[in-house]
Amino acid sequence: MKTTTKNQYAYANKILIALVSAVFGYNLYQAIVHPDHSNIALSLILVVLTSIMVRKYGNKPTKEKQKDI
């Protein structure tokens, strides 16, 4: 019988990374095209916080365990 144990934060981290990447990309675009409308410092803080969270809780599922019957 094969059982898998996954990191419960892996899926949430993937969503968080995608969301932060989109926000950072948009603010980087605003900084280039419309510098008066950009808030790049706030985006950089969000990227740093996301990096800390992913390092703390991990991004990869744990190894699969096999149980022989």
C-alpha cells in the first residue's frame, strides 16, 4: 500500500508566490511606465515576506513512504 504525506503549506505557498509575482510585476511595470503611480517599495516588502514564509514552511512535499503489508 502506498501512502503519501504532503507538506500542508506547499499548495498555499504556490498560490502565495503566484499572487506576489503578479503584484510585483504590475508594480514594476508601473514604475517603468508611470513612475508617479508606482509603489515599488511596498511590493519589495511583500516579496521579502513571501520569501521568508516559503523558507520557513517549505515549498516541496515530503518524501513518499511505502508500507508493506
